[in-house]
Amino acid sequence: AAVRAVHAVAEEFSALDPAHREAFVANAGHVEARLLDLDEELRSVLRPFAGAGIVQFHDAWSHFAQRYGLEIIATLEPFPGREPSAAYLASTIEAITAAGVNVIFSEGQLSDRSARVVAESAGVGLVVLDPLGGAPGPTDYFELLLWNAARIADALKSD
């Protein structure tokens, strides 16, 4: 999807500024190559964990998980900005236990209160991912995805 977006942006810029079309197209080609390299690197990092179940804080990782062979077992906050009910958390704990998941992924930008409660109740670890990036930490898209993949791999390796 990102590769298609890069080309769409290059085409749009080219339409707005035809004199620089060559530069836009060339830059899009460079970005596409970097994205394809990134995709292969992410596959390499996560390939050993294909089929592993993960628990995400909210629906930020579904596409990533699907692309790299991970299975979303549960989402702790199914409705952004709304605390899950006690019944929902109880069923999530059951799903985590049944699936043998050993770690929950929270996000640094959001309160991890419900994640901590579920992790403690289920007897699993809690690892922070970063879906947004920025300082401090990964400062571009490529670093961000590699950083998150490494965090996921390290957590699953510890299982």
C-alpha cells in the first residue's frame, strides 16, 4: 500500500509541477526501493514467529500482523478512547490464556491501565510499541517499523 501511495503522490506532484516530473518519479523510485527493502527486513525479523498470537492495545497493528504472519488474539481497547468493560476484559483474559499468549503490547501514547490489569490478571508480560514515532525514539517510518518489529520479536523470543 505504501508503494502505491508513493507513486500516487509522485503523479500528483508531477501534475502540479510538470517541470519537475523527472525528479518526482526518480525520488518515488528510490522510496519504493527502500520500502521493498524494509518489507523484506521486516519479514526476516518476524518470519521465525509466523503464526504467533499477539494481543494489541487497540486496532493499530492488524494490517501489520496480517502482512507479517502474526495472529491478533485480542484487542484490549476495541473502541478507541473508551475503557473496555469488565466483562470484555474477563473474556480477553480467557482468550489470552486459551491461546497461550505470553505478552500484551501496549502503546506509549496511551494509558496502559487496562493493559496492566489484563497482563497482571493473565500472568503475562507487557511490552510497549510505538505506532506514531517521533522524538525520543524512532524518527522516521523506516526506523519506526524496524523498532516495533524488533520489540515484537524480542517479546515473542522470550516466550
